[in-house]
Amino acid sequence: MRGSVVLLLLVWGLCGSEALQEGSRLESSEPQSKILTEAAEDLPEDNAKQTDIWAEVRMLQDMLVEVRNMEVGLKEVEGLKAELIANKMHMEQLEMRLRQSEVKTTELEEESAALQARLSSSEGELVISRSRIDQLEKQTAGAPKVAFYASLTNSGHVGPFNTEITLKYSNVWTNIGNAYHAATGFFTAPVRGVYYFQFTLCIDQEGFMGVYMYKNNQRILFNWGYTNENGYLKCLTNAAALELQAGDEIHLRLPSGHSVYDDGNRYTTYIGYLLFPL
């Protein structure tokens, strides 16, 4: 009978321990270990066998406590494991971002190297251009500056005449170097070089308009036009680049039977300038 009581107390203690592990709250206000201890004390201790049983009961209680501690430790280990997994994922993300940053840094370094190469090339070209400009400045430093611009007249029609005449562009607006002579209509080259000349002719009545260009006494160009309308301007323009020696003369002549028109609006004009000396 006593053995049965002890066995029942042991089973009840184990059940109580399992209930505590699952989180069930006991209605009893005293711990099971205390109840078991008091129950054991109420039993008569008449032999060594009963003492061994209670020792085993206490040992089982100690084992249950250790099991609970192990379960708590396992939960902590699981928590640490989850934290380690999260940290590992975070580290992998950081490593990915680091690799992306390294790729971007490499691209920026390559772009910087390319820009540096272009800058070096541009600096070299700038030095060459500056040298060429210096050479041109030295070449043109002592060269004369020659340019003129003039219009024919303010009085309207000039011609037609029965003979060829020299056109004297009397309204001189620019004459740098004084190479153009309004009184004669002649341009005289001050230095050997290449010169540019351009003229424009207009007419506002029925008939022919035209002009000859002479280099010294040699005719080198002829332009002409015709209109059968009165009161409407018709114009033509031409130009020439000529190599001249110092003292060579250029002038324009109106052919016989031709006429031109000009007034304050400067329809019929004549320009020339030195491109570069030789």
C-alpha cells in the first residue's frame, strides 16, 4: 500500500512537471516539490527501500529542472541562430552593395582617365594653336592693313555713254591704308600680296548694266545684265581674289551703252582688302 502511494506521488509529480513545461498555471499555491517533500515526510520510513524511492524522486525532480533549463537554453540558441541568419543576410547585402560600389568606382576611374587623356590632348592642341597664332602674329606684325568700302553716287543714274568710262566711287566709307583713290577710282596695291575685291551693280530702268574690271591695263573680268522693266531694281554681284605686286592698280569701267543706278541707299558698291602679304 505504501509503495502504491509513493508511486502515485511520483506520477503526480511528473505530470505536474510536464504541465509546468507547457505553460499551464497551477491552482495550488505551493510548489510541487514542497508537496512531494511533505507527503514523503508523512509516510513512515520503515525500511531502506522507501528511502531509495524518495531519493529517485528527488533525482527525477532535479532532472526535470535541468530539462527545463536545457529547453530555455535551446530557445536562446534558436534565437541566436535566427539573429545570426539575419546578420548573415545583412552582410550579404552589404557585400553586394560593396561590389556594386567597386564596379561604379572602376567605371568612374576609367571615365576620369579618359577625360584626363582628352584634357592632355586638348592642352597639346591648344599649345600648337597658340604657337601658330604667334607665328601668324609675327608674320603680320609688320604687314600693312588695307581695306576700303565705297558707294558710287547719290545722284541716281550713271550712263549710258557712247564710250567706256572709269567708275569713280565717290562716297568712301572706309579706306584703311588709303590705297583707294576716290578722285580717280583706282586702287593701288601698297605691298605684294593677295587681295580680295567685290562689287555690286544695280539698274532701275530698261537697258543694259555692266562693268569691266582692269588690272593695270589688262581686262580681267566682265559682268553684265539686262532688264526690260522700269522702276524695278535689278542687281548683280561678283568678286575676285587677285595676286598683286606693289604698285599694281585695279579699277572698274562702265562699258558704252550700259548704265548703273545708285542713291543714298548705296545700291552700287565696291570693296577691297588685303587677304595676306606675300
